[in-house]
Amino acid sequence: MATPSPETVSDQTSDKLTQSVVSAERTLETEIAGLSAVRAALKNGLAGPFKRTFDLISKSTGRVIVTGIGKSGHIGTKIAASLASTGTPSFFVHASEASHGDLGMIGNNDVVLALSWSGETQELASIVNYTRRFKVPLVAITSREDSALGRASDIVLKLPGVAEACPHGLAPTTSALIQLAIGDALAVALLEGRGFTAQDFRVLHPGGRLGASLKTARDIMHSGDRLPLASATTSMSDGIVLMTQRGFGVLGVTDELNQLIGIITDGDLRRHVSANLLNKTAGDIMTPSPKTVGPDTLSATILELVNSLSITSVFVIEDGRPVGIVHLHDLLRIGAA
């Protein structure tokens, strides 16, 4: 048996790589078409049920109980997590576990959000029956309004029929994606409806880089005696000493009303190196109108600022007066950078 030449093996490998990329493109095109179909549905019948679901959850004094099984269950878990993290109390109840005691997690003032693409998922029967018996509002996310789930629900978010990316039309791909998309759309609409702010988000996300990026200048700034500040009339001989003592590589220059009017950096010192540098005043060599931030500026915004300007420190200003300073090392310390 002849051994394939290296050129033949290379060509075969290249063909397989090409086929995989074509497959990936086809999958993405199919799923993009599915998302476009959902957007079109919002303009043709889905908007009404979506608005009623939004109103129902907004007025609810309980939680959103998300349920499903299989791929719909996995999507439901993510939707519940997204709702909870954006200010809508929510958790996931597994459809199969519901009939073994987990129905007790559902209260009369809750709203149940049930996911089933076909709407005929047998495992949902216990939850559906429970909601009907105790008059718990039930919202279905399904592709069939006339299904068992659809007929039993108070509101049906009917998703359009879409082609699965799976070439056999069996593995939930596009259908799972658009379930997730309508869940995200609902979570974001509720977030905006509640006026949920970045500070609210921070309360629910205290850990990791996300939590760090939601800290504000007020949380991490140096203040009081740590501030490197001098008046415009301060001699540079004293100004350089102050810059060295504070260790931020900058000196803020203030006027008689303690308003920040300029800044002196290491770069400014290099540009003004001369025999009479020490005889000049801070006002002589400062860069006027420096970039500043407010006390409530997010650390992620500060990081973007220092990176875009290639600076290492920024003053925190309140009513025109410097109340703090944030150094790049502070952003590194909290994990925002």
C-alpha cells in the first residue's frame, strides 16, 4: 500500500480545515437568520405578549420561577441567572424535580416562566398543573401556541419556526439560541424599566474583575494629606520635593479658591529642564485644564481614560476642587486592569 506523499496529506488537511470553516459559517448564518426572525416577530404579533409579560413581572411582588428540561432547561438556567443579576429576583426549578418536592419553591405571588420548544414536554405537567391549581401566573416560551403548554398558559411568547443549524434538524441549536435571546431581551427590558443602575449592578456583582470595574473613584482614591497639591506660586524647588514625597509622579496646581487649574507631570519636568528650573513656579510650567474624573466615576472608565491618554494618575474633582487621586497601581490592585 502506497504511503501518501506529504503534499497529499497537506492537501487533505487543508480541505478538512476549509470544510470546517464552511460549516461554521453555515451555522452562524442559520442562527443569525433565526435571530432576525425573532426581531421580525416582535413587529408582527410577539410584541403584545412580550409587553404583557413585562408588565406582569414588573408588578409582581414575588420571583420569576424559570423551568424547563433538556436544552431548554440549560437555557432556562441562564435566563434565571440573568434576571437575578439584573434586579429581577429569579431562580430555576428543574421540571423533573418539581414533582418530587420542588413545587414547594413556588409561591402564589411568583410568576412561572416555562420553556419548551415543542410545548409538549411531559415533565412540565406537574408545574403546569400546580400553577393552574393555585392560580400562579404562567408564561410559556414555545414555538407552538396550540401545544399543551401554550393552551394552559396565561401568556405565550410564541417564537417563530426556525431552521436548526444541525444538518439533521435534530440538535437544538438555532431554537436554543432564540429562546436565550428572548430571555435576554426580557431581562434587559426589566432592567431598564426598573432604572437598574451600574451601582445596583455592583451590589449583586462584588467579586472578580466585573466587581472591580464597578468600584468608583471614591472607593479607591487617595485623599487628604496624600494629595500632591501646590499653589500656582509654589517654587519648583519645593514642588519637586512634594512630588517625590507623594510618589504619584504628578503635582496638582490649585488657585486661591483651591480649584484645580493645572497639573505637572514627570514629562513636564523633562520638557522644562534648564539651569533656572528650580527658580520657576508651579504656575510657570504646569499643563492647564488637566483631565479629571468625579468621585462616582467607575474604575472601568478611569482605566479607559488613563490608557487612552497614556497617563498613570488622574485627579478626582468635586465642585472643581481636588478631593482625591487615583493611580494606575490602584486599578491594578483591585483587579480592574
